[in-house]
Amino acid sequence: MPKEYKTPKLDELEKGPWPSFVTEIKLAAKEKEMCNDLLGVLERSYNERIGHWKHGGIVGVMGYGGGVIGRYIDVPEEFPNISHFHTIRVNMPTGWFYTSEALRTLCDIWDRHGSGLTNMHGSTGDIIFLGTTTDELEPTFSELTQAGFDLGGSGSDVRTPSACCGPARCEWACYDTLKACYDVTMKYQDELHRPAFPYKWKFKFSGCPNDCVAAIARADISVIGTWRDAIKVDAAEVKNYADAGMDIFNDVVLNCPAKCMKFDHESKTLEIDNADCRRCMHCINAMPKALRPGDDKGATILIGAKAPIVEGALLSSVLIPFLNIDDEEEREDWFDLIEEMQDVWCEEGKNRERVGEFIQRVGMGNFLEAVGVEPIPEMVAYPRDNPYIFFETDEEEEE
Amino acid sequence: MADAMQERLTDIGPPNYEQFLHPVIKKNYGQWKYHEIVEPGVMVHVAESGDELYTVRVASPRLMSTTKIRQFADIAEKYCDGHMRFTSRHNAEFMTPNKGNVAKLKEELLAIGHPAGGIGPAITSIVHTQGWVHCHSAATDASGVVKCVMDDLFEYFNGEKKLPGKCRIALACCLNMCGAVHCSDIAILGVHTKPPRIDHANLNKICEIPNLSASCPTAAIRPATVNGVPSVEVIQENCMFCANCYTVCPAMPLNDPDSDGISIWVGGKVSNARSEPKFSKLAIPFIPNNPPRWPEVTEAIRTIVEVWADNARPYERIGEWIDRVGWPRFFRLTGFEFKKEHVDDFKHAGLSFKRSAHITHEPWEE
């Protein structure tokens, strides 16, 4: 008979309209003693206000250095069924699209080999299989690969790339986010499964400047869709929005960061000075039936975002203002540049130093020089405002 | 096992996404014309071909049992030709070309505990981390706090109450920020507030001391011999409790029931719409962990949401509203105390000081 845990504190979290994770764990606990013990230790954490998980150990599947996060409990004698409770990261289908059949396949595998608990999904985007024993790792992996799935990244490797739904279900996608993400994922399989970098390296693909996968805040390489030509305007639909009561002057024109729009109240026409447009998306977001990104579409490539650990949080900054990433040739050149950047970072980067922090340390100018990219004004919010310039003396001239 | 070993597959990557796309999506891939929000939690995408695709977005706790995923699979089969997806913020989405299926989808999903909402100027699911459910470095729980906050803000999820613009909330249970919460309209961040307790007897056996010293952003960790064995010492006044040392060395735990808690940050965004992406800024430095329902946290977040909703202009996100009216207004209207902790003292701190005479005088009285 499984132990019966009283969980008065957790039970409080089954109340209220938002779906309850406690209810989910209880559902899984009907099938698995592991999940019953998880309820027990979690109630204890709620009473003691402290976690009971220990630092991960090194566990994994043969030949891979990532994809499994070791997890052990600090009170195994009390909760023996979760003395090991490792996480498996499974690379999600790009854009998080599934068929019912694929979902059931994943459930079948996980019910056979683990807790039956998941995260749909982890923050980076992987399917998270939450909790199994060391012995079950290899059999889980074997069944996953037979079913066409593979592990995601962890540790100092290429982390599982992610993309917004893109052209599959969004009119604003300025490039094929799903294809770009999938191709990058396939290209970097070795780097994804075998950590060989100073620290993690993330790719994220957003189809437009709304950036639904938060690429600019989280990815070492942020790929954000944009366009170069004029915003497409459907004048009749602009008029329809105005007639329907939209305050186009206050809500659209005054919110334009470039102040590049004029609205004529009489004729209900919108005029855009596209040369000044910054491609922020606000007007298009506000009037999706009337305004659309242009036809000359591609992506802005930015580099270096990360969360605070170690030296402080960074947003990505512009590396390539416009790249036609759907074009095979341009994409190959871009892959070459990425390889160049990774080489420099691997050579010179310190342990646990993300590429953004590396650039902060060595200087963006030096980094660009090392990877063979010319500095351009698009890369800076403003030029240097201090006079501490490292002028480089021309050695030949001095001789 | 032997058979499995023989045909062992590696580096196959994820299954190709194309096989998972709904036929209507495949047909209209890259050919969508516009979309409209039909009702809270429901939108329709219209293609150049005239095809329509309805999406019902529902709440998810993110932590899901296979039992629930199978229920989702069944519902997708019944109403969505066997297709569904999840969003970057962990919502579940059910898509169908058949408008008549929308009401039934909403009803059946609600019946298994998943209400529709979270589209447009609404509060949607909270991106979050593992917390006490599965993490070694958590300074608070994740799923529990999220559940309490979303229960409390539910009327902003299901559309009963309107908001000026989008509001993205995220939670990370420690400074590692697996949830990358640092650019959220409202960020809930678990924090430690006491230095690590050093396990001198075991440290040298399980950790590399040079790596450990190098892990400290403020160089507060120095090699030292303690009781005759190699270990480290922590310069206490330089420690800001980031726990990076604990990440590289298990012999440096910081977790503590009384000194761990939650900080609240506001005004970040990742979208480029209107204003450039920006970091969240500190609103409340520390709230003690008060499980199971964290009432002080839910109240603080409700205060932020209500003050913003009452005062912002259409489309203005929290950070954009504060940029316009100034931080003195934010602190006055929320009633949050402004303290020493709010003034930055890390690298480049001076950039956050008020370096102009643009000041509102609070409170303004006619």
C-alpha cells in the first residue's frame, strides 16, 4: 500500500479558477508511487518553507553530455520512491505544434518509464519529463528516438532552439521561423548534445518585432523578423477602423516612436513616411486589417542576451540589421559567421561566460574585428560618450 | 535491451514540424492576411484564400500529468482534426476551421479545468520555473505562487475586466532566472538574503576552489584554509546572495526558510512595439515566503495591475506608463515604500540615477 500523505497546505492550491498543478500531481499519483511521494515532500516544503532537492549529479544517456538533469532528494529514507527524480529534456516539435497521436506516444513512453508528470513546456521550450530513476534514462531515450524524438540541450551546449508559430498561424511572420529554427536545430545536433562551449548558447526565432519568444531578452543569437520596404496600407480598412470609433490619432499616430505618421481626420486617411519608420509594429498591431509589414522581408540578427548570472542581465544588440534568412546563400554565410563567433568565444571565453559577457569584457569593437565584421552605426544606440579610447598605433609606421 | 542497443539512434533531432500542422495551416502557410479577437480567449486568422482558422486559447498550469495531456489529445481529435499546440507562454491552443466547434471546445476544456482567455490586452499564463517541486536552488516555490497570482487576477485573464495593454508576468524562483523574467511587465523573483553557509569539511572534496572563487560576481569568495583543510571564506559585506557559488559548488547552500523570499519587479518588456525592449525594475525588495497562498504577493501584484489599469493610456504597458509619469508617481499610487535597496549600487549604477530636472511634484493638487 502506498503511504498516504495528508496535504492540507497543498489542498489549498486546488481551490480557485486557475488550473491547479496540485490536481495534476494528484492525477499522476493515482498511477505512480513516485508522484505520491512528490506530494509528500512538497507538503513538507510548504510547511518548512524550504526545498528538499539536492544539487544535480552527472547522469545522462550514452554518448550525450546534455539533456538530462540529475535530481536527488535530501531525505531519501522518508521518500524512497523519489530518491532519484531526474529530469529529461525532450526537444519539442518546432513551434510546439502536435498531433493527438504524437502527444499520446509521448505519454505512453513517459508512463512506461517515468513519473507521468511533465512541463508543457520548460522555459527554453523543451518538453520536460519530470522525474525518473537513473535506470530508466536509457530505455526512455531508446523509445523516444524510435518514436522520432530526441533530447534537448542542457549545460554548456547549444540549447534547444525555439521559434514562434511564424507563418504557420501569423500574418506578421517576416521569415519562416519554423524552418529556420528546425534547420538550425538539425545543423547543431552535435553541439546540442555534447557540451563543448564555455557556457550555454541559445538561438531564438521571432517572426516579427513583437518578439513572442523573447529572443532579445534570452538568446545569445536573437533572430527577429523585420522588413525593409513600405508598410502595406489598405486605405478602405483604415477608414473602417476610424468609422468603427478607433481614435487613430491618439492611439496609433501619437504612439509611433518615429513620429512618421499623419492622420487626416477629414478624409480618414493615414500617411506614413516609411523612410523614418523604425519597424516597431505598433500601428500594425493596432490595425491588423489595415496595415501589414512590407514585401521585402527578412530578419534583424542580434547578439548577446542573457539573464543576470554571472555579471548582470543583458539584452541582445544588433549584429546584422537585415538578413534575408530564407535565402539559402545568405543563410550559409550567416552560419559561417556563427561558427567564427563560436570559435573566438571558445578560444578566449572564460568558464561560464556567455558570449554577451565575453563581448562586454573584450569590447564589441575587438569582438567584431576578431570575427571579421565591420562596425556600423546600426549597432549602437549612440557612439561612445567617454574619451577613453584605445587608439591602436600602427607599428609599421613607428618603425 | 540488446535489440534496442543494436539499433540505437542518436542525433536525429526533433520530428519535423510539418507533420504536425493542421491541413488548413499547411494550405495557408505564410498566406495569412489578418486576425481578429472574436471574444476573450478566441481569435480567428483569415487567409488570403478566405480560409478561416479559429483558435481557442486556454489556461495551463504548465506542470501537467499524462492523464491531462491525453484528455487534450482526445479533445483535439474531437474538434480540431487531431491537432493542437502550446504557446511560448505555456498556454494550450486548440485550432479549428469550424466556427461551430468554438463553443464546444471552450465548454469541454472548461469542464476539465481549463478556462479560455489570455488573448490581446489581457493577463496570460505566467512563465515560471520549477520551485520546490523540482529545483535545488529555489528561494521560493514557483507553481504555487503562480497558481495564487492567477487565481487572484483571473478576471483579467478571462476578459471580465479590461486592461490598457498587454501585461506579461513571469516568475523565477532564484536569480538564475530559468524563466528569464528580467524583461517582464511584472516579475516575481525568488531571492536569498543571507550569505552561503560553507561546508568546510566537504567543500574541497566536491568542488574546485578556483572555479568557485571565479564564480562570484563581486569577488567575495577567497581561498582559505579552515581547520587545516583547503576551503574558502566569504567576505560577508560583498555578498549579494546571488547563489552563483552554490550553482558551481553544492557545499555553499543559501536556502533558508526565514531569509528566503520574493522580490517584485515591474515595467520590463521584450516587444519592440512603441518603445524599445527594457528591463524590469525593482518595486518591492523582499516579501517573506508565506505558503500556501502568498497573500502579500498576490496583494502587491493586484495593486500594481489596478494602479496601472486605472491610470495608463490605451496600449501603454506598465513600463511605458511609468516612463511617462515617473517613478515617484508609481511609488505614491501603489503605496510601496521606496528604500535604500531601490537605488542601484552594482556596475554602471549611475545610469539609473535621475540625471535631469524633469520631476513631477507628488501629489498634484488642483
